[in-house]
Amino acid sequence: MIFLDQIGEQLHRSRLNKILREHGRNVGVRKEIRCSPHDCRHYFAQKQLRNGIDV
């Protein structure tokens, strides 16, 4: 999967991790809570399963 920045260039994994950490800090996510693409996917999947998504 490829994510692009504002000028259409590829965002690298390290930059995407940094963006998520910055946004997590800005919205008040506690320091002991990791905020990464993997953690976001995991959280979303858990929420969907708890809400009864058809696997």
C-alpha cells in the first residue's frame, strides 16, 4: 500500500509513524500507549469484531 504526501511523493514508513505519533500526542493519547499504523489496524479490527462484523 502506498500513501502519498501533499505533493504526490511516497510517504515512507518512518514518516507515517512520526505523523501518527504527533497526532496521538496532539489529541492527548497517554505516553504509555503506542500509536503506530499496526496499532491503529489492530484497534479497528477489534472494534469491528466486537460490533459484530461478518468475518
